[in-house]
Amino acid sequence: MGNNNFKTLEFDIEGKFLGLISNKPGKFKHLQLAIDETSSQNIASGNIKIELPKKLRTSLTSSLKPGQEIRVIGTSNLSPKKGKIKLKAKLLIPLNESSHSCFQQEITSDNKIKILICEKPGCLKRGSKVLRSQIEKTIWESGLQDKVIVKGTGCLKRCSRAPNCVLKLGSKKYNQVHPENIASLLEKHIT
């Protein structure tokens, strides 16, 4: 049970975007890519299916057009028992475009500053919605919305101090942070 049956490798391939694949209407989980025999990486030529992380799915729905040449960077997992390769994208780069835009999974979300706010009934009754809106307003006014994630959570196990808020700055955690103090803490951490 404890042994790992998967072998993970990085891949970097180019091909023609054929479209998004969904199991349910409006829920796209994979993209289909046509690659030719000149592609390396030991991936067979033809049409392949690549899983898209959730954060990447929403930005792609209206951005890529069928027939567009793209470069996909990600990881491939090989299951020796099943003999299947599962591809998962991390970064998509449209080719032959002047804009040179790229779509990247929020890999940096682990590096982003996180503010967790309890949304259980006890905290909601004691003002967690108001607290969240004040914190989001402070972040926008400070221009830090691209560096901070505000996320509603379940119980933070500090019900006697509701509404609960935890500010995570790397390995440091601050509890019960007031919105007016958040901007100064964030600026100190970022600089």
C-alpha cells in the first residue's frame, strides 16, 4: 500500500488547440490538443487530452480559439499498473500572437498572502461578513489585491473570539487582525 506506483515527469509540448472537453455541460476539465510527429517528450502524435487545473479553466473558456497554436507546460504521471499517462497543464502559452499572453495556474497562490475568515453561523452572527467586506476594501484601497487572497473558511476553533480572522504571511500567522492594521502588516511583509 505504501509504495508509489506513479512516475511524474515534466513535459513541454506545442500543438494545435482543438477545444475544451467537459463531462457536464459548462464544466470544462480538459483541453484537447493535436500534436504532430515532430513533437518530443515521448508523447505520441495525434490528439491528446490534458487536464486543466481549476484556476486555469476559468481564464481559458473565452480566450483560446480552436485551431490556435499553443505551448503547454505541465506534468505527466505514468501509472505502471494501468499503463496510462495522465497529463496535467501548469502553463499555456498562445503561439504566433503579438500579445504574447500566457495562462498560468495560480502556482504562486502558495506564495500569496492569505486571509482566512470564518463563515460558520456563530461568526456570521457576530459580523464576519462585515469584517470580510472591510478587509477586502482595505486590500483594494492599498492596491494589494493581486498579492492577497481573502478566503471564507469553516470553523477556526476560536468561537469565543468571533468573528475569527487569520492572516497568513508566509510562516507567520496573525489572529484577530483588525482591518485597519492589515494594510501596515501587509506592507511590512511585502517590502
